[in-house]
Amino acid sequence: MPVPRRDVERTAAVVPTGYLLTKRTLALRYVDDENGCREEPHTHIEHAVFYPERATATLVADGREWPLSLGQGLWVPAGTVHSASRSLKTTLAVTFIDTGMASAPLDEVGYVTVGSALRELLQHLELTGMPRAQRLRAQTVCLDLVTRETRPHIELPLPRDERIAPIAASLAHDPADDRSLEEWATLTAHSSRTVARVFKAETGWTFTQWRTRARLALAIRLLEDGIPVGMVARRVGYTSNSAFTAAFRGILQQPPRAYRASHHR
């Protein structure tokens, strides 16, 4: 377990006695915030999993910045120095976990998977009252779903707003479609400003950022099927391998050739 510096504050427990975990949304304020996360470096006596509830976020832990995408979490063991934004604009949430849990997915700071099922269950536990035994069973399921991230992935949120849902559905089916935001706005009889605003509000990303992730989500599947990088680049809408590689590396922290090779050894 990491040993915190003496000049760094160590907060008290957040998880209620007798329970396994508790969730906090960092953009909100809680009555026990003196023990919660803050922007100044600090440590907790409990383990923590940080993750964005939508789009992306960044956490500073163990002396470095950790970028997080939707579906991705960061395991921060008890005693690890970290700091977290409490801005009203942050998408970060944190789940504190009692150190007496049966097992931990990692012995040090590292990425874990926080998929949609886990996020929905944690939110349900945060907002819904239930008998103690039922809550403990649900919390046990949550712990089982926190697993070491073994491969890069992209989780693509599909917006529900009827003004942009058809656009997103079309692009999810064919992300190589290179029509501009303005062209899509004309096609759907909305202003480009409205389409841009709703995309950001619904997904946390701009239209261009969302389409890039739609392209890379398909690219991952094609690379895993063994299709050559150049063919994948063209299939998902890039006119050059260099542009595809830059986009892939920017989000998945590795070039597509390395990703393909790791799945075809």
C-alpha cells in the first residue's frame, strides 16, 4: 500500500459502517465533503475508483495525469496521493470501497473497466433506498464488475434527443459518412447551432469528437478481425493512414498497427 507524505491530509472513512462501497458525484456537494475528494493533494483510508459519467475527464494521482474516457475507470488504492476537480463542469464520479473487501483488481494505480452496467447500478444504489441485505448484494455485484482493463475500448453513448438521434444512428452504422455538421443540420431541418449544442449536451462531446469515436469503435472491431490498417482507415472514413493513426493514438494511446499485432500473435 502506498505510504502518503506526512504533509498530505488523510481523510476519514466515507463508506458507511457495515457496507462495502459508496458513490459520490464530484460536481455535487455532500454533507460529509470534509472526508470526500478535493482539489488539493490528499489521501483516503479507502480504495477509490474514479470514472467519467459521460465523455471524458482527467485525474491527478500518484504524481501523473490520468486521462479517462467513458467506460474507463482509475483504481486508486488507499493511501495514494491524488487530487480531483470539484468543478460544476466535471464529469468525474468516485466510488469509495472499503479496504476489507475480498480482493482488489490492482495493487497500484491503474485503469479498470467501468462499463455501462456498473455505472447504472452505482447510480441506482446512490438514488434508491432498499433493505440492507439487498443493498449489500448489489454492492457485491458492483465489486465483481470492477475489473482490470485488459484492452483499449471505446464506449459510444447514443443520444436520445430526437433532433440528433437519427444523425447518431446513421453515423454509428456508417461512420465513414463525411457529411459536415452543417449538412446534417440542413438534412434534419435544424440549425447547425442547435445540432452542435444538443450533441454536446447529450454526449459530452462535440459532433466531430463523437464521430471520431464512432469511427474508432468500428476500427477496433475491424482490426481485431485481422483487416490491414490501410483498409481499416479507408473503411472508417480516413483518407490517409497518418490521419487515422493520429486519431487512434490520440484516444487509445497506441498506434493501430500495435493494437492489431497484439490481437494476432
